[in-house]
Amino acid sequence: MIMSRRLSRPIAAALFLAIATAPSGIAYAASPGQALLATLDGRQVPLAVAAQYHCHDLIAGQLTCFSNPEQRDEAVALLGPQGSTAAGETMPLSPNGYVVAYVDASYRGGSVVLSHDYDNLGDIGWNDRISSYLVYTTMQGTFSTDAYQNGSHQSFCCLLPVAYVGDFFNDRFSSVDIP
């Protein structure tokens, strides 16, 4: 019997629904020592190219990427409850909130929803790439210029947008502590 590697649409939809409706409290990020992988439209892609797309880290062990931010935001909305930003727009929140980081200033270019701490943003293809970010948490977190929260730090908090991280921090973040 020959098995197809491609899932049928109904099976893929059921699998996505099972993941999307998983109970809160499950671990969404890769466990220490577990290799993270990236997918784009359901196909595995190298983590090194993830910053070209619009990704989230809400599914255990993978960075799920999309060709446009609207597709990513729809997927994220299925994975978490709704929250409200300081500007009054509604955005889904993981249990602790998250940050959406962007490659370019003014929230342009590739983006990633970061809902967990990363000792080394290079592990997900985002080392030295962040120029702006939107904060969707009500607690204080920190970006650092070196791995393992070392080096210079830029704190963030309380649903505030950062359209440009500043000349000193631009494309220098190597780790993040998400509250």
C-alpha cells in the first residue's frame, strides 16, 4: 500500500482545529534542547528565512509562518483570547501576552509573534533583525543585545507601540524576556 505524505483538506482542517482549540496551559514553545522548526503554508522552511515572513510561536516546537500578516493574525486569533491595545484595537493574547516584532521600523517587513522567552533569537532566525515592535502584554519585558539576556537592555510594557527601537538598538536584539 502506498501512503501519501500530503494530508487531505478535511484531515488538515481537523488537525488545525484540534491544535487551535487545545486547552490553555499547554506548552507552545519548544522545550529546552528540542529543535524548533519553521513552516510556511504547511511546508517546512529553514529558520534562517523566517524573518522574511509573518510568523507566530504559539504551536509547540514550531514557528508557523504565513505570506502575509493578516493570515498570521487570523491563525493567532484562533489560538487565544482577545485583548485590547492602548489604541483601542482588539488583538488576541496568549495567557501572558506577547510582542509582535518587525524587521523594519514603523511595523514593516517580516514579523513574528513572540510569546515566550528566547535566550537566543538566532534559534528562530531573528537575531539582530528587530527594528520595531508592538507590545500586547500588561507586564514588563526586556529585549537584550546579547544572548541569555546579557548586554544592553530595552524594557517594554503595557500595550505600548515602539515604531523604532532607536539607532543604538536597531538590528541588535539577541534575546527577549516575555513576561
